[in-house]
Amino acid sequence: MITAIRAQSSTFAKLQRANEAASRVAELSTQQKNDILKEMAAKISENQRRILSANGADLAAANLRSSSLDRLLLNAKRIAAMVAGLEEIIELPDPVGTILAEWDRPNGLHFLKVRVPLGVVGVIYESRPNVTVEAAALALKAGNAVVLRGGHEAARTNEVFAELMTQLPGLPEGAIELLDSSSRESVDEMLNNPWLVDVLVPRGGNQLVEHVTTKARVPVIVTGAGNCHIYVDDAADLGMADEIILNAKTQRPGVCNAAEKLLVHQAVAQEYIPRIVGRLRAAGVEVRGDAEACRLAGGSSEVAPASPDDWSTEYLELRIALRVVASLDEAIAHINYYSTKHSEAIVTSNAEHAARFLQKVDSAAVYWNASTRFTDGGEFGFGGEVGISTQKLHCRGPFGLNELTTTKYQISGSGQVRA
């Protein structure tokens, strides 16, 4: 009876096709994979008008806040960036078959530790249709089949991408599967098929990630949530701090590597807080702060009092919370308590302070004198990423090409048996 029900499920059929395709994808040579990726880049470039038309329909139908609309939006510049990302992935070394270690034992056994594909990678995501292409391309280059379940708000755009990609010459049937996004049933079925899906990557808001992590029977790599901090040290170049904070907060406020919290050392707070609050307010940013920050900024007309929940909230919009701290150690303690373990930055000219911050802050990416906005697979030279992992197993930070593989031990002998 269960088999009959599954046979009727389009989601189960797609998972099964992907599972069957995984071994064929794993056998593709580097040249074959790169040729498929070249065709993918060409198809996307040739069909730009069709892609933008579908995306325009998705935008028109969407009922989303501005930050989510920005994640949904495609334009000529963003499509060109997607194509450039594909070209970068083509140039990256193929991780499959890489020998990570090699050794011999006294009994004559010869050991190799080799990179191999994960198998079937499931990606569940919201709003961002560029993930459809990035995830498919990276999974393919790493020798995996991929099952994509995008958000319903990007359904038309994702369907066009899926149609273009699944028709690529040389691509095994089932290597790229797009699930129905009109209900949660497709998500739940993917969560409950560990014999067909090897790993799941949820990429989206807290509700999505919590649903996946609590319900999945498939191993999950958590990505996305970014309650990111910038700490302005007592030895900071304040002009540099201005530019880093404004870039990290305002360039794209609706993404996970945007800064959400600002900590300022008390030794520079009297000078710096009125200055940076003025710059942030001029850029359209709402500022919330602790009592000392509100006092130094001139009252609630400039900085609204922060609630206890503000310190743990990922805003994803033009809002930031500001706190005055007494020391570097207090800043580190605050970050480690409230952070989602994504990206944090220190602005300082003191190398010892920077080294302590980089060592003690427990996050996937930690910066000295640079914007948190650089936490991105493309900026790291990975050609893109499936997401930013905020956990410690099986990877941390940009979930790129190498992270889409696992390892296998290959042992050669000459008839050895264990005594």
C-alpha cells in the first residue's frame, strides 16, 4: 500500500529519478561536466528575455516586503552575474577524485582518502531564483544529482530555469529535479526519504529552517540566518568604521550577511555614536539602542530604545541595534551569546585586539577591518554557494564545491587477512 501511494506521488517519482541519476552524474568526466555548464551559461544568456518575463510575473504576483522583493528580483545585471558565476565554476578544479591523503601500513595495505560526491543533494529555499542555477551548477560540478524546492513566490522563474537546465545535452535524466512549490507536501516528502536523499540544505527564514531541522529524517546542513555584528574598537579608524558599517548595513539589507548589530567601545562612544547614528539615519536606517547609546545619540528622536528581543533578531531591513560595551571581551561575549554564528567584524588598528577577536568569536566568518557582506561563495572565489553554513558539521561558511563532496577510503592489498 505504501509503495502504491509513493508511486502516485510526483515528488517521490522525482526523488527516485534523482537517486537513480546520482551514480551516472558521479561517472561524468570533468570535461563532460564543464561542457554541460557551458551549455547552461549559454542557455541562460540566450533566454534572458524569457527569464525576465517570468520573473516580472512573479514580482507582480508577490505580496512581500521590500527586502524579500529584492531577493526575488532578477535583472540584466544579476543574470550576467549568474552567467559569470557559471564560468567561474567551470574554471574551478574538479574536486571529485582528489586524493586528500595517502599512506602505507606495516602490513602492506595501501590507503587512499579520496573526495567523492555526496549523492543526492536536496535544496529548499525561498525567494531567490538565482539559487536554482547556483545550486544546480555546483552540485553537478561536484558530481551530484540535485533536487530543488524553491519558494512559491519564484515559481514561474524557477520553472523556466529548470526547463532550460534539464534539456542540456549530456546531462543524465533526473540529475536536476524541481519540485512543486505550491504546497508544503513536497518539502515534507523530501524530509522523510533518507533512502533517496543524502543531504538537505534549507536556505531561508527561521520558520523554514526550524521546520526542516525538526522534521527531517535526512541529514541537514543549516544555512542562512545572519544576526551579524560589527564591533568598533577603542583603537578603530573611525572613518574606516563609517564605510564598513554603511556598506554592511545598507548595500543589500535583506541578505544574511548584512550587519544587524553594532557594538561600540565606551572609550570612543561619546565621539562616535552621534556621528555614526547621523550617517545611518541619513541612509534611511532605523537605529535602536541601549540606554547609553540613546543618551549619547541625543534621545529617542534619533535612537529608539532597544527591547531584549532586538539583540537576537535578524532584521533583514534598514534597521540596526546599537550597544555600548566596556571592553573587547564584553563585545566578544555579547556576540557569542546573541550571534547566529554567521559573520562578525572588528574595526581596529590594534593587531592584538584583532587577533583576540578572530580567535575568540565563534562564527563561520570573522573579519578584521572589512564588511560582513563578503561572506559569499562568489566573493570567496568559490563561484557561488548553496548557502552559508552556520553549523560545524559537515561544513562551515560558504557551502561551495568542495563542501558538496564527502570522502571515501580506498584500500589496496595483496591478500592480507587480519589475525
